[in-house]
Amino acid sequence: MHISGKKQPVNKRNNTQIFVSLLLITSPWIVLFVTTRLLFHHSVFNSVPCWSDELSYWHEVLSFSQKGFNFGYYTINEVLPHYLSFGSHGFGTVSMYALFAKIFGWKAYSLVLANTFILSVAFLAFTLLVRTSSLNLVIILFFTLTFAPLVLFSPTSMSELLNLSLMIIYVGILHRYFRNEGKKWLILFLIFCTAISFIRIIYIILFLPVLFKRKNEFRFDSKFLFSVIIWITFSGILFVINNLFVSPYPDSFLSDLFKSHGFVSFMSNFTIHFVQNLWNFINPLSENMIQVLQRYFVILVCLYSLIKSNLLQTKHKKLEIEYFIVFLILFLFLFITIAAYDVFDWRDYRVLAPVLYGCMLYLLLIQRDKIVYSLIGMNILGIVFMLISPQVLESFNNGRYDKPVKNTLLSGIEYTDYPRSGFENTIVVNQFDTNTVMNIPAGIGISFSEILSDTLKSNYVYSKNKLKLTTYKLINSNTSGYLYRKLK
């Protein structure tokens, strides 16, 4: 089987390439300010996190950047990680943002700026890694400016732009690796994939291209089998290490699946979930037009890469590896999303958007033909759907520019410098909204629980309703709620 792609000469950039590269690097800021001003009619500096994930990221970064590792627990139902105090999103994402916070400080709008800054740095790295034509750079720039997930999530405090940045750098390193035989690119590739696996564990899939890269031709031989075993083993080690520092998420499908009683129940629950997710993915009426369009976009790119790889030819002599790895990466992300995650309420959209962009970016680097232009047309269609979907824009805009109400009840909570347990610097809440989370001081971890009872271990409990507790004492109250402290 033949490996496509030859070593390409490294040419000096002309003025046009430099100019377009600068536009590409600044494109995230263009998208951000155009979106906030024209679509949401606000300033980015009025932005606040409002969804639960945004609030979790924001407050964990606040605590980590100001208190180091000495902060309370971020959990659900006080279920702790094996080590440290990070929440269900893990420590990778929080660490990236905390570095930004240490340098630039941390305000209500800082996550939005951090995402945009990191994305610009990713494009800078990409332009340094990849040497391509001016026309290709223009196409990539146009594709970026019209990528609907980038436009939608740009004004938010979600981590989608961070993951998009990781895929951009990954594509740059991968492209350089496939164009060179030097071991330094292999080492850089492996280090980078290892690092980003602690941001999203699903990125262990991104190691796979090195299994197929050979100097002469690829064969399914003992060397390949040995490489697969190494990949599976190393991925398992990364998974175990990552889980040591992640607070369990008890309300997920996987959590419920592994509580199944017996093999038959396990397979039944898995099959029902898989079939439902698969139907949601292909059903054009399951969600709004934007989410459905991306799902078909993923299927189209996946099928196109599969056909171009020559894998389906019964008597093929050449396997176009670069197309094959695009198919493999996108297919595995899609399969894992359907098998182990959820396909509704933007969940699959958020997971697949960064890898879809990365795969399209790689395809734009290795060739240009009619199908690629067709896919760019589909990209533009996504923007059109977004502009004619006021309910989608409203859902992204709702509450995003509402200034948090000052709550002296929560902002007066005392942080303990040298606690005997992380619970001393933890508060349990049964509401997770902007006015609650953004008033809790740095270092105070937040545990969400629908049931507030005497069995809780955290030092503080906050509720909008008055509670009857024997192990907690009411220390303060106002019109927003009631604050309790654990009895000594």
C-alpha cells in the first residue's frame, strides 16, 4: 500500500502570504467583536459566564490562579476525585486558562478573551509550521470566518475554542510530520498528543496517524500489530492517570451503564442508548437546523475521506494514508460520541465541531478540488441557518450580558489558608447560576447537590429556602437565600 505525500520544499513566504497569515492570526478577534456587536449588540467586556459549564470553568480558574492547589472541592454530590480538588472537567482545561489568568488577571469576561487569545496563538503556530500557497491561506481564512461553531461559541466562556485551537496546532504538526522524516517531529507529535489528552481524554485517538506512517509502504504486519498494542496500553495509562484527578460525574450515561446488573442488562442499556443516539444523529427533525447540518457535514466529510483513501477498492494497490487518517479520526470521534456520549442539546455539536474543523483544515492543506469547495459552501449554509434562527441566537445570548447581582452573603465567606481538609473550603449549593457562583470567593470550591442534608461534609451550605439542619448552623441570610456553616 502506497503512502501519499512527498517531502515538500520549504519556500520563503512572499508578502501576500505574510499578509493573509496575519489576517488568519487576527481572525478570532474579528469574529469575536463582530459577533458580540452585530449579533448580540453588546461589548465583549460586558460578558459574563451564564451556563453551568462556563461557571464551573470560570470559578475553578479563579481559585487555581489565586490559591494554587490549595482550594476546595469542585464536585457533584461531594463525590471526590482520587487526588487534588478539580471538578468533572479535569485539570487540563483549567490549567490552560489559569496560566492566562496569572499573566492577565481574571475578570468576568476573561474566559472569552482567553479563548480568543489562545486561538490566535494556535493560528500563529499553524502559520509557522505549515508552508502553503497564498490561495490556500485565503481559503482557510474564509473557511475560518464562516465556521458556524466558531461564530456561535466565540462570545461564550465555553472551552470549544480552546479545543479548536488544539486541533489547529495538531493539524500543523501532523502536516509537518507527514512532509518530513525527522524524529524531532515524531517526538513533538507524541508530546503534544499526550498533553492534550489531559484536556479531553478522547484525544488519545489522535495518536493513530503515527501507526500508519512508514517510509516506504504500509502493511498490516507484526510491526503494525505491536504499534497498536503500544497505543492501546499507553492510552489506557493516560485514561487511568487522567481519572485520578477528575471528579466523577454521577449523572452521565457511562456512570449509569456501569451500574447495570449483569452482562445482559449492560448490553441492553448500551444498545438502547446507541440506537437512540444514532437515530438522533441521522434524524433531520431531531434538533434545530444548525445542529442537523453539522451532523450531515460530519457524515459527508467522513464518506468523502473514505472514498478518497481507496480503502473501499477491492483490488486497490494504493492506500492514500492522509485521506485514510482523516476518515479514521473523524469516524472514531463520531462512533465514540454515539456509543458513549449524548446526541442532543448541542452535546455532540460541541464535541465534533473542533475535530470537524481540524479534518477540513487538513483536507484543505493536502488538496483542493470541487468537493472541498462544496464543503465550504456547506459551511456558509451553516452561517445562513444561524442568522435565520433567532431562537438559537437568543439561547446563546440569554443572560450573557446581565451583570451579576452583588450578594454580600456569599462574598463574605471566609477562606481557610491551611485547612485540615478540602471540605473546609467547600460550599454546597442546590442552584448553579451566575448570581450564586460569581459571588463565591476564590479558593472556595463548589459542590452541587439537589439534596441538602445533615450528611454533607462541606463547611458551608447555601440554599434559597430555609432548611432544618442539625449539623449546620444558620450564620446569615438575606433576600437571596440562607447560608449555613458546619458545627464544630
